[in-house]
Amino acid sequence: MTAPKMYNWDYIEQEISKIVLKHTTKITSENVGEFTTAIIDAWLNGISFEHILANEKPADEDAENLIKAAAQIDLAIKSIEKLGYLGTHALKKQTPDDLLKSLAPISEQLYAVAKNLDRSDRGLISILSGENENPPKALGRKRNLTALYVTRQCAHVFKVGTNNKASLTRSAYAEDPLSGGKFYKFLTDVFDLLEIRANIEYCIKQLMSEKKAK
């Protein structure tokens, strides 16, 4: 398991506040804190949900892994049974209890759990989403939920702070075809600070598609 990354929260809050004030005109230093907190919350929620998605497995996959574990224990039992006098004597010195007698029940329990896994049981994702059934496995391009959540929140902050909706503004004269996009620049600064690796143009288009679908 990867160790959790440590963050300098005071620095992050200060820098996001600076970015918000830099890219908006209607948000002041007196109330910027609430917008900064909202962006950080969106970022952390995205990271948390992506962690859940990465670790969520369907029942049949969990059952398969349990059966593999039980089979490995069975293989270990067979290997131990082949030990000669020296190996058996050394093993008893290390583990006074009968190791074979303790391993066999574990294997049986794993097989039993695998057999009893119910495909209809709701996983953590469906529970958190308030759904009665597990969602189908998503196909195609994997969504960067952290980027999407932060984009949504930044769009709200941008709308409140400028009275303008989040959009892509192209310039035929600029070296960067998106350099004239105010929201694009705002989101770029936020993504850079939070080390979010995502295609910003794609994130904005995804957000705009969501709004059209409503």
C-alpha cells in the first residue's frame, strides 16, 4: 500500500486563494476563504472516490481471488507434507503448533466465503451513491474524477467571481490557441498547484456537455 501523501495545507489554501483573487473580480479577500475551501473539498472528494473505484471489485472477481488464495494454501499444505525429518524438525522448532491442522481450516473458510458471495450485494460505490443496484462496469476512457470535480467547482467559483460561465475561448492570433480563455487560465493555475494531470480542454468540454444535457 502506498503511503498517504503529506500536504502543506496552509500553503495550499494560501495559493488557491491567490489564484481565485487573481482570476476573479467580485470575490474579495474577506470572503475568498469559502471558495478556497470549496475547491479543496472538491479535490479531496475526487481523490477519495477514485480510491474507492480503484479498490471496488465485483463479487465474482472477489470470489476468484479468494479461491486463488485457498488454492495457494492447499499447495503450501502439500509442500509441507513432503518435508523430510530435518525439515519437519526445523518447522516444529519454529511453530510448535501443528501448522497443517491450522492451515486446512483457513483454506476451507476461504472456499466457503467465495461460494457464499452474492452478486446482488451492494458494493461501496452503490451505497455511497444511494443506488439499489451495483452500477455496470464503465467502458471506454477512464474518467479522471478528481479533475472533473475540481473543474465543476472552479466553474462555480468563476461564475460567482466574474459573472461569466466557464467556456473555451479561442484566439486565432495567440501563440497558444487557448491562451485567451480566462477560465482555461484559471483552471490551469489550479490544476498546476494541485498537481492534477489532466487535459484541461477535455475537462472543460466535458463540463459544458454536462450542462447541455441538463
